[in-house]
Amino acid sequence: MNESACTSILVGKKATIDGSTMIARNDDTFLPLTPQRFIMQSAYQDEKRVWASTQNNFKAALPTSGQRTTMTPNVDVSGLGYFGESSINEKNVAMSATESVYASPRALAYDPYVKDGIAEDSLQSLVAPYIDSARAGVRYLGELIQKYGSPEGNGVLFADKDEVWYMEIVTGHHFAATRIPDDAYVITANQVAQQEIDFNDPENYMWSEGLAEFVEKHHLNPASSGFDFRKIFGTDTKKDRHYNTPRVWYGQRYLSGKQDLGPTSSELPFICHADRLLSVADLEYVLASHYNETQYDPLGTGSEADKSRFRPISLNRTQNSHILQIRNDVPTEQAALMWICLGIPSFTPYVPFYTNADDTDPSYSQTSLEYDIKDAYWMYRTLSMLVEAHYDHFSQKNIDYLTKLTEAKYAFLAQSDAEAKVLSGQALTDLLTEKNHELVALMKKETMQAIAELVTSGLELSKLTFDMDKNL
């Protein structure tokens, strides 16, 4: 059932350069092509709705009213499932689901997964439109998991303007969640990540009913004191050291500076503090990284053994990378931004969208299942393929392209924010909707120009060539 094998980042408001909260994730699938859409799901009231998964037999009645909410689902819903994945609702509550995690078989022996419970394909749609805070999101999802059960291990990210929470569902019915300290950040990568859960501090921790008793009854805690959630419910295997811990190590190394622990350490901390105030650009760098400037970079100059030693953060399987930002330095109605990258993050830009909008651009919302370069998904993946195919030749061109677009999109946001501050209500929503479309058009123009330059330059790199007399 687990579609994703992702990398996630969560940042508190006092750890950021502008006082915003941020949650971010690479949504990595098992296939190199799984077309995605970015849609605006309309609000509704006084309607009877039923959610039915296409991936298992889960079915549940939805609340009779729901908020307007962004979603980034699959195009092939019937075949691959819906998988809403990332959203910000009209109350400015951000949610990203899920970070797939794998639990100890001993714990699962006593509370096994529920085959037809709430899986990742359903989770975002069951929760995101119905919550008014990050804390409420944990509580609401927790109640659903204890009622219906889970068929898999999942980590779920929540944020509002004040709080950031990370929740891990580890068995059929048990979970725990930690409020990320305001001055801290977290990076997770397909392992149970939380450490100490303090049952005397319900302001900063939440947990499933009977969690402590469950652990005590089945003798699951290997420590003589404390309650280290990772040690109790997580895994610590050779696969973790090849696939998971190196990604956390690299991200912490970049954000916190010197890292005393190595890429295969099982003791990498959950709660971290950066050596600077963090920006969207810092999260973009981590999510786009592939062990850059180390011997482990698959695109670098290390040995062949080192270049394939660890699974990188950015992959050609990354179908949707997102940074969900709730800002505190602008009015609430324009505070929520959804930064979306539908190409390979190493090579393509994150495009910021105001979520107080009525629709999304057709190039994002109407993605074709088959290749069509008019769609943002296919356009950015075309650029990604061209750069990687001739990386040594095109890497600087790609850096120049990304640098140019970074300057353009920040200038665009600054101007749009200034225009938005004098408006309210529907007039403001109309403006922000229009601004989203304008930015899409700008990014498309620059990206198509970049693709044209790469194609024409690439034609000069053919090996089927020879020095010829121009008179022949």
C-alpha cells in the first residue's frame, strides 16, 4: 500500500528567517513517471459524502461540511489511487501525508496493521478539509486511526502559523506526535524518527490511547527508563543505513554545520537546531540534493562504489516536491504559500502559489496521463531529463536558469504581496488567483526557452559526427 518513500522537513517559526512555519516533503513513488495534478478542492456545506478508496476496501462517511483545500493527487486515480499528498486549507492549516515508516515486527505482532484501514491514498482527503489547526489535525487523525485502523506505517506533517507537529502511525492503532519546538527543525526519511515522548507534557506531545500500557504489557521498551519512541517502535537495519539514515545525515549536515555522527549512524537526533535562520531556499537545497560536494554524489566524481552507496534525497522518482509555508509577516489572507516542484527537484524550480485562490492553472490542474509538454508536470520533467542526460555540459546552464527564476519569483511575490495588502474578501482572492496564473505563465516562458536552448545545444553533442570539409 505504501506509495511513497519520501524525505520530510519541518521547521518552527523561530527557526526561520521570516518567522514563518514550514513543512516540506519529497513525494517519491516506485515509478519514474506518475503524473500529478495540483487542484483546488471547493468548499461544501450540508452534503452527504462518502469516501471510498480505490486501493483497498476502506470506505467512510465524510463530514457534511468541508473547507476549500488544495490537493496534489495522481492523475490515474482508478489505477494508482488518489493520494492527495499535500494541502493547505482555507484556515491556513498545512498538511503533508505521508512519510512512509516501518515498525518493529515485535510491536506489529501485538497490534497488526488493518488491511482495509486508512491508507496513504485516503488520508489527506479524510483530514485536510476538516481541521482548523495543526494540533487539531493530529487529534482528528488520531481518532480516525483508533476507529478504523491503519494498513501501514505513516508519518504525517501538520503546520499552522504558530505550531508544527509530526505524527507517526506505527501499528494498526497506535501513534505518537511531537510538537516541533519553535526554534528547531526536523528531518525524517522513512524511519520512525521521534525519540522521547513525555506523557506528562500533553501540550507538546500526543499519543494513542493506551500507548504506554501497550508497550509495558508486551515488554517492548529496551531501556530501563524513559520512553524512546524510535527505539521501541522503529527499525535499525542494514537497509536503514543504506536507504534512510544517510539522507537525514546530509540534511542535518547542511542545516546545522559540522556533523559528528556519520551517514550510517542510528543515533542521529530527531530535534535539531540550525546554525542560521532557515529560509525556503535552504529547504529547497536539501530536497533537491544528492549528496552534493561529497564522494557519495551519483553525479559527482567519487568512486563508483561510493556514488551508489546511499540512496539520494532527490530522485527521478520524485513526482511532487513541496514546501508548505505559513507566513507571519503578511496579512492572514495572503499568508499561505504552497511551493510546488513537479520536475526532479535537482533541476527544476519550486513555484510558489497563494492558496487563497479559487482555482489552479490548467497546466497544473489538467495534467494528461500521456506526455504533453503543455502540462507543467511534463514540461518540467522534460527539462529534468535533458539536464541529467548531459549533466557535465548542462549543469551550469541549469544553475543559471534556476538562479534567474529565483530572482524573478521573489520579485514577483514582493510586488504581489504589496498589491494584496490593500484588498480583502473576494477582491483579494480574485487578485491572488490572477497572480498565480501570471506566475505560471512567466515560469513557463522561461522554462520553454531553457528547453529550447538545451535541445539545440544538445544537438552539437552527438557522437555521430566527424570533422568535415565545409565544401563537401
